[in-house]
Amino acid sequence: MKSIRFLCFGICLAGSTLHPHAQTIKYPQEVKTVYNYADQAAELTTQPCPIIGIPTTDNTESEVSAVQQAGGIAMIIPPATDARALRDIAGLIDGMVLSSGVKEGNDYSILLNKVAADRNMPILGDNALMAKIDSGLWRIHDNCTDYGTLIERATLFKKAKSLHRRMFTVDTHADLPEGYDEGNSIGKRRTNQVSIQKMEEGMLDAEFLIDFLSDGAKTKEELDKAEAKCKKILQEIYDDVEKYKDFCAIAKSPAEAYRIKAEGKKALFIGMENGAGLGADISNVKWYADRGVSYITLSWMKDNAICHSSSIRYKENDPSKGLTPFGKKVVREMNRQGIMVDVSHTSEQTFWDCIKVSKAPIICSHSGCMANFRHDRNITDEQIKALAKKGGVLQVYAVWNFQGKDKYKTSIKEMVADIDHAVKVGGVDHVGIGADFDGGGGYTGIMAENDMINITMELMKKGYSDTDIAKIMGGNIMRVMTEVQAIAHKK
């Protein structure tokens, strides 16, 4: 009791006189010993112990002891098969012990493995069924074989989760709306790579839903059809989000997105892939801006009325294969309306034309590095430098045939290699993430939005600072959007 009083007096004494409003803490005798122990254990630390989930089995007691000895905190998981409850529990822990693996017919072990795998947390345990499951989920099957390794990886996972809570994370390209006709929805976890549930599991704050057209529209008739189709898809995006308005909302600016996160919801931006959706009327740029379209990818895999595409081969440095006269008007109008100019999918000459014509920073919403893999969808080091000088950002994708030769050997390592290279060439202020999920993106280690935290952990392992990771994972694209919208407001 004296030590408790001494601590209180150390806080409250001014000279030798007790503050008139000071109160001393006096624990009841029945709880004093335990309460004192709890106070002593409440030490400040920047390295909190990871919480490890342990199933209720015949081995629970020994596994709790092993976790504690290795430096973790054990949380015993009740023997329930309530999938919702187990999913919520998984959100509270940093690792899991499944030392006996997963057993067919044992729903408890299967569900525990699923909720752990959904969040990409480290697992101690391995058997043939777990390896088969991971293969089906395109996970890197590298489970822990000892408690020391489990605690080490769980500590990293806990740090990554803490950073995700503090930073704002964004993926700039998801083609989920393409699947609306097949029943896909932002509120359904199973049928698509992007959903509110997977964003929550991967701790992703904001996603760009893409209003996509494959048209290479040039004639007035083609452009009118493209415009009608694009506007229809835009309405479908709004309708889908409205169904889940308690969990997500459309954001038209970074400020709105930050507010949406503060409300506990996911922010959904809108991008247009293929400027053919503008039709032949330049006033449609404002129409789309007013309805929340934050960037427009000028073309897709065909030339259109705005510009030429990277998918069409031209003679090198052909100055006629860039922006059309109409395209230059579109870029200038996008600047005036605060819509980001996106040069992913465009020809190299279109890129250079946009560098000259645009008064605001431009972006590559989902592209890669030509130096790492030669493909027309990737950009050169010269382009990366020019993009950075312009104040823009390269959003790196996860598309195997744009980054590797073998779908089954390409992994998150290739994505991080592109991030690394772009940072070295253009600087850390000009790199971000645009995975291209539900549109061809996804491979081992980064197959859906619930895998986004894997990128953070890979960057941590490479020695990136928290500040730089926050820039890459969302800060840079938010800065560019803010700048583009500010330029529009000035005009």
C-alpha cells in the first residue's frame, strides 16, 4: 500500500503540500495483490506482444504454455462453428496455432484455418489439406514450424495492422462493375476479388470502382453508344453502393474519403476506363465530374477519338500516334473539372502529349515497369522520371502476364520489385497501388483485396519506413487527387 501511495503522492505533491483536490487510491484488501500486479504489468512499450489464437483441443494447455514462453499472449478460441463469431475473433488476433493441421470433416479446424487465411495471419501448423487450400487461394504456403517463428511473424503482422489503422490505404483499379450482370456486388465476398468484406480483412480503406468500356469508338454513332453504356454502368455503381450504404459510400474527394473512414465505412471512388464513354460531347467531362468520376483512362486496348492505345504497334516515336485534337481538348477540360488524367493503356506518344498538354499532374492508374518486364502495358524509366517531375504517380498492378512469363511462378515478389524499381527511378512520392482486381489482376500472395496487408508486410521486411509505406499505400494518390482538384478550383 505504501508504494501505491508513494506513486500517487509523486504525481500530486507540490513541494510538501498535497493538492486540495487530490485523491489517493486505496484498493480493497480482497483484490489488492492482483491489482498491484496488474498495475506493474501495465508498462509502456513500443513492442506489444502479439496475440495468438489457440483452438480448444486436447493440446490447448501445452500450446498456451508454448506461446507464452515464446513471448506471445494466448487467446483460447471456443469450440464453436459459428462462422460469424470466428471471423470476428480472427480480427482480434495476430496469429494462430493449428498444430494438427486441418482435418476434413472437422468444421472447427476448417473454419479456423479459413478465418486466419482470409486475413493472411501467420499460422503454426501444416498438413496436406492446408497446402491444398492455400494453393486454391493463391496464398504463399509458408506456415510456421515452431513457436519462435510464429511469434516473430505475428509481431510483424501486428505492426502492419497498427500501421493500416493509422494510414489511409487506396487501390486505384478494380473492375468489379464488369461482373454486375453475373451477380457480382460490392457486398458479396465469395464471387469477386473486391468486396467490403475483403477490404475489411485486408484493412484497405478505399477502392476505385471502374466504369469500363472496351469500345474503340470514333464515329458519332459509336461514341453515342459508348456514352449511353458508360452512363448506364455509372448508375449501376451507385445502385450497388446504395444497397450497402451502412458499410460504404461514394467519395468524390480525399476529404470525403477521410470522413467516410472516420465513420467506420469503406470509401469508394469512381474511375472511367476508356474515354470513349465521354462520347462526342466535351461537356460530358463536367457531367461525369459532377457525379464523382475522379480519373479517366484515356483509352483501352483500341484507339479511340481521344488518343492511341499502347496495344497497337506503331513505328517508334511516331508523333501522330498520340492525342488527337479532340483528345487535347478533353485533357484540358479534365484539368478544369478536377479529373485526373490517366495514361495507363495509352501509347507512349499519348503519354508524352499528356505531359505537355496537362496543366495538372497525371497518373498511371494500373501499370508496371518496362525495365523489369517488357510489355506494352509497362512504362520506361524515362516515362517514370517524367511522371514524377510532373508530380504524378505510377500505381503498380498485380497482373502476371504483364510482369512475368508463368502465371504459377509470378507472385507478390514481382509486384514489390516494380514498386522498388519505380521508387529508385522516380522517388517514393510517386508510386502507389492499382492492383487491377476483377479485371485480370491477382497472383500468388496478392490475389484479392484481403491480401493488401501482404504488400505492407513485404515493404516492412525490405526496410521501408512507416512514412514511406503510407505514401505508397495511399498517401501519394491522395496527394495527386488533392492537387488536381485544387488546380481546377483555382481556375
